[in-house]
Amino acid sequence: MLAFFPLTHLPGSMTAARLRGLSPFLWFAIMTMACKQLDAQNVMSQAATQYVAQRMIVEWDKSLDLLQGLLCILAW
């Protein structure tokens, strides 16, 4: 998917567990986009929206993880 989402580069040595530890929201955004079941995808998308609203609007959190995950979801 790198051709469609050139927002971040994940090296070939990056595992899902390591990405989840380093950038949990980016990992969740990738899992949301890669989900094949539409019902689960909709639920995950709504959860991502609520998470971003809580972290960015209520808590005023700013992080690269949130930015990359949000850009992925918006581009998707």
C-alpha cells in the first residue's frame, strides 16, 4: 500500500507487535484499512474517530502517531 499511502515508511523488519508498541494509533489505522469485513471496519472507524476526538480535542495531545494515523484514515 506504499504507493497509495506514502505518508510513512515501515521497514521490512517492522513487525506488527513492534509497530503496535511504537505507534499504537497508526497500527490501529492500518488494521482498520486492512479489515475485509465492512461491519468490523465501520466499528473500527468509529472507534478511531472517538479516540482522535478524545486525545486531540479534549486532552490537547499532539503526537506524530496521531498525525500519521489520522492522515491514513483520511486518505483511505
